[in-house]
Amino acid sequence: MGQIYDKTIKSLATALQMRQLRQNVINANIANAETPGYRAKKMDFEGALANAIDREGLGKMHVEHKDHFLMGEGAIGRVQADVYDNPEINYSNDGNTVDMEKEMASQLQNSIMYNAATQLINKKLAALKYAATEGGR
């Protein structure tokens, strides 16, 4: 049987997972806003996901090492998030680097993007369901 899920559905599923991880990073920053010496974290995955989408299914190559480019079948599902100390920092008197306004804005933006990806994947799955049940009538 052929692949039922195309590159779009795989990409959206991975994006949903990464957005959930980003939400966890943002929530940790917000929870530690009053913790002396806490360094705010930031997470990026969009570049890695875009590269994996471009390289999905290229040839027969399949790599497992984390430092190699993601290529071949399943590259999209192996995307890793890059979590690091936020370089855009403003130190408070106690050494904390959490900017609550930026974190709240990031949380809202991430939530909107998560909801958009959820709606898109639901539409793709609805189209598959329609094709399987009503398409032949």
C-alpha cells in the first residue's frame, strides 16, 4: 500500500509537536519569571523543519546522527528543536532574564500558529475521508 499521508500532513504533524515543545519552553520561562538568576530559554525549529521538508524523500539516503542533514524517507519526523538561552536579554536586578511582555506575546503567537496548523491538518484529513467514503459515488 502506498503512502496515505503526504508531505503536508507529515510537516503539519511535526509542526504541531514542535509548537507544543515551544509552548513548554515559554511556560517554563513564565513560571520562572520571579526566580533569581533564571536565564530565559528560546526555541527554534522552523529552519530545521523547512530543510527537512526540502530533503524529504531525496534518494535512498537515511541518516541518524544528530549533526547530519536530515534526508531521505522520514526526514520530517526526525526534526529536532534547538533550545538555547535567549540572546535577546535584559537582566533584572536579580539576574533574571525573563521579559514577561515578550513571553506573553510569544505565547499568543505560538497558540495562533498551533491552532492554524490544527485546522489545516483537519482539512487535509477531512479531504482524505471524503475521498475514501464519498469520492466514488
